[in-house]
Amino acid sequence: MDSRPSRPWTEAGQDPELLSAAQRGDLTALLRLYNTQRRSLWRTCLGITRHQGEAELLYQETLAQATRQLRAAPIHQPFLPWLARLARQIDTSRMRGRPMRPAVGTRRPNGESWLAGSHGAHYVEDEQRALYGYALLHPDDQWLLALRLFERLPYTEISRVTGLSVARVTSRLALAREYVDQVCRSGEAAA
Amino acid sequence: MSNHLSVQDLSASLDGVLSGPALEQLVAHLAGCHACRDAQSRLAKHDDALRRLLAHDPDDRTMDELARRSETLVVAIVRGTPEPPIVTSAPLAEEEDPDAPLEPPLAPDLGRPGERATAGGFGIIGFRPPVPTYAPPSDPDEVRRLIDALEKGNAGGLDAANVRANVRANVPASEPLGEPLDEPAGPSFDRVEQPGMGEAARRDEPARHYEPRADAPRTDAPRTDAPPIPSGPAAPSGRGFAHGGAWSADPPYHDQVHPAEAARFSAPAAGSDPMSREPRREPAWSRWGMEPDPLDPGTYRQPITDPFPIYARRPRAGRNRIRSQIMRASLVSALATVGGLLALVLVLRPSSLATDHAGARPAGSLLGVRLPPVLLTPHAHDDTSTRTPSAVVGSPDVRDAATRGAVETRVPRGSAADSSRAAAGDDPHAERICGQVVNMAGEPVADVVISVLGAAATRPGPSPVRSDEQGRFCLSATSGPHVVVIERAGLSQRITVGFAPGAPELQILLP
């Protein structure tokens, strides 16, 4: 039986039971708790780092840090937002004082070649420009776009996850999209 | 005012949050506005591009492998055992080669021989591959049957495992080729979700193989700086990119945490392979004398109390030699400079002595260097014939003279009566010069101390003198050039004045 909630970002599902058991030392419950969140956490890490290797590193570091700070996890709330917030904090602290990651890597964020799986060089350029604009966004705006585009959360759930009002989520999402479009237009004009 | 839709409306329309009249109004506007349709399509295109790039779900096998590594890490943390190094299957961003050619990934079947060759140690300088360098023997009958089956379209009837087993049977046992990488993987991580599936049960499972993604690009092939040596048929490549340079097959990690994994990465028995070498059992960060940074997970730092960089702090022999040579040259040059200065002083000292009387060395001059040449004018009253060298030698100034024979310089020296006459100002050979001290505005300056620099014999008149209210003064000295010192408010100025009969009035201009 799949215990994964249909809305892992906003519905707790079995997270409170598993988390309570894990906090009492039940390793199996802890692994099950992590396993139910792994794909969402992976997408979160990939959206933060935009790089497969970095995402794998962040994924493991997040789970390791979550294990160390398990007693600080909220019990009566969904576990995934806490994990995602931890991942963002870890990445922020890791990148502090370091140069920003390359906005567009030598490969796609999933590790594939840029020409793989695309329809041609024209699409690759569009993708690279969009990724460049996304990378230049503020991390909070990146997080909003990730929740909307990658996790496909409605505005109300984004509002619950982030703590922002729906109006503010709507406005910031629109501005983030507009900024990405402006970056893409600049790139097209330069080309 | 613009008649076009705002970006908020366009963004909301893409997310489907508009409804009712707002949606109808938007649809009606889009139907007639090409610019807004274009803007909306552009936003939608960017959304799709970002989804393609970042909303990537890896396949179950890759996800299971990542979850397995994370599980090992979590178990180590919970049990308090040493944490294994964090391993990634792809290089980190800073480890990537920016000059790597951007080419599409190889087909899965094309990439495998390369991986096998790398796993076998081929292509590594200074490392002899433990696997045979010749092609494995083939069974002609088996190949013929395979070709026939392919021609007849009955390839499905062939048992690939039998073919592989037949081929492997012809290979000597001492020269394993290694297990193919596309063996069926072990139990999935998802089995953990089954109730009652405890940790101990999973530890008894057979070793799982890490199989890279079928579409993995070639540049994602593992590094070859520390390849594990295949020790038997079950030895896989088993290599991944390790964070911080740590190797994924570290025995402590596998021995203590995951025995099944330890079996996978077991080192070859000693003496089983003459070319075998001791695997590096220590993580790279440990070999480099670093330790994990507890404040910054994933990074490593030099230990505060670790005596690691002792040899680095110790100066090298070559540097010592160069430094001693530099010091020696500096010392020699400093000594030469001091010696030269001393010689110069000693050479110049007699000239000052020539102008001085005993004990009347001019103040403010460095051993007489600034003194102008002295005109030695013989006078009738000079009784030099009565002076004997022995009498001169007895004076303190003569004893100070080291190089030039001060006794040979005939210094005009008046008798006590001459000195008293000169002090009274009634010396018939004294020349008198008067003048005025003015400032830059031409106004007279009073109370300026003016003196003749020199011994008593060259100063027949009163010295120093002060300028009066009109700035006027008079100086007396023997005929000839003399240094006149003008002092005012702590500032000193020197000029050379020629004392001669009928000399014009001296005009001293002060700043």
C-alpha cells in the first residue's frame, strides 16, 4: 500500500506517525519517511542546484542533516516542506562566500548532453536562455517557480508552503516569469 | 495607457487561476491582440523549457541507487558509526571539465566496452591491466548458431546467458573478464516500504549492482585515478564520483556499514596477482591532512591541531642557501658602504680642521663638510716661525686628525693680543659689512641673529649680532669669504659672504 500522500507538500499523510516513530529511534520508520519524499526532494535539489552531481550531493547532505536534526522537525505538519527548507538552507550555507554556480553548465541539469532529447540547436538555445534567466532569479523566486512549474502546486498550496499570501505569490510568479522572458529577449537580441 | 494585458494576467492565465469574467475578458483580448498572444506564448515556452530541464525525474534504478547511498549515510548517523563519504554518480560542477566536447551521449551498447576497459585498467599510464589484453576465445560453433538464428529471425530463442556462459567457460579462471554491467539489479529500495522489512533482513540480501543509467553520457564515466582492481568474476566497475576525492570503495565504510557492499569491493587477496597493489584505504581528504568541517557539511578543512603541515612550514634547504647568500651579500655591501663613508669622513676631516681653531668646530656642520674653502692669507703679525710641530701636535684637534698631517697645515693663528684686538673690533685687517634683513614684502625684520661661522681669528668683530628695528646689522670679519648664519625663529639659513674693502651693502631676504 502506497502511503504517499496525494499532496505531500500540504497534506501530512502518515508523516506524523512515521516521524514520531523515527524520533523514538525507529530506523525503519525513518527510512520509510525519507523514501516517501525522495522524488519531490530530488526535484527540489535539482531545482536548487541545476546540476545532477550537485543535486545528488545536496540530496544526501539534506537527509544526513535531517537525521541529525530530526527532533527539530515539526510533527503535525507535512515533512516535505521541512526537508525542502533544510535543503535550501544547506545549499545557501554551502554557497556562501563562493562564486555562483555556472548558470548554464556544460550539460543539461540531468547530466545529459545538451543536444540529447531536444529537437535541435534552436531549442537548446531557448532552453539555455531560460535556464540562464532562472539562475539569475532570487532564490526565493526560484523556489516559487519550482513549486509552480515543477511541483505543479496551485497558488493556495504555494502560499501555505512558503507562507506568502496568494496575491503576493501571484505577483512574484508573474514578475519572475517576466524577468526570465526579458533575459531571453536580451539573449536573442545579442545573438 | 497600454491596452495590452499585464504580465500578471498572462501569468495567471498560464496557471489557470482566472475564472469568470476575468477569464472571458482575457480570452476576448487574446483573440484580437497578436502582441499579447505572442507574449503569452513566450512565457509558456519558457515554462516548458524549465520543466524539461529541471522537472526531471530519474528512473527508478537511479533513484534507488541514490536512496541506497543516502540510506547508508543515514544508518551510519543513527548508529553512530563513522559516516561514509558522500558519493555522487556525476562529477560536481567544479570538477567538470569546461573544455569537454559537447556531444550527444553514446548509445548504451556503445558505452559499455569503454566502461569495461576503464574498469579493467586500460588507458591508465603506469598501470598494467590485470585482465588479459587479448580477445577472449570464441566458440566458432556458437557464433555460427548465433548468425544462423539471426538470419532466420529466431534470435529470441537464443539464450544470451548460455552464450555468455559458454564464452566465459573458455576463459582461464585466473584471468577474469569481469561481470557484465547489465546484470539484473538487486532488490529495489522500495522494498523498504514494506511493513516488517527491517534493516537486518536487508543486510542479508545479496550484493546489489550499481548499474549506471543506460543513457549515461560518456563523460560521466567514472574517474580513473584510483580504479579498483577486479579480483574476480564478480568484480564490477563499482566506481562513482566521490565528493572531495574520496573513493567509494573505502573498506572501513563497507566493512562497518554495509557488509554486502564490502563483498563487492573486496580487495584482491595478497599474492593472488603479482601486479596487484595495495588499495588506498584512506579517503583523499584524510590523506591530504584534512577533516570534515562540522560547521559546513560537505566541505573539508585543515585540522586546527593537526601537525600536518610541519614539513610545509619547515624551510627548504635550497631556500636556506639562497637566503644565506643574500644575507652575506647584504652584509658585505653594508660593510663596504660603512667603510667608504668612514674613509670619506677621514679624507674630508682635515679640510675642516684646516679652518678650525682648537675646540672651535663650527656648530651644525658635519665634520666640516659644509665649510667653504679657507683663504690662507699670511699676515705680518703671524709668527709661524715660532710654532713648532710639537706644539701643534699637542692640541686636541691635531690628535683627532688621523689621515692628513694637520701639523703640516699652516693655520694662521693670532696671539692673545691679536685676539683681544679682534674682539674689540679695532683689528686693522677686519672688514666690516653692513646690511639689512627684509622679508618677502620688503619690510625690515628685527631680532634676526646673524653670525659669522668660523673660528675666533676669522671673527674680529662681535658675533652674533641682531638686526635692529630697521632690520639693519653690521658684521666684521677678516677679509675673504665667510659663512654667515642667519637664524630666526628656530630656522637657520647659511650664506657665504665675501668680506672685502668697499663691499656693497648686504641684503638678506627672508621667506
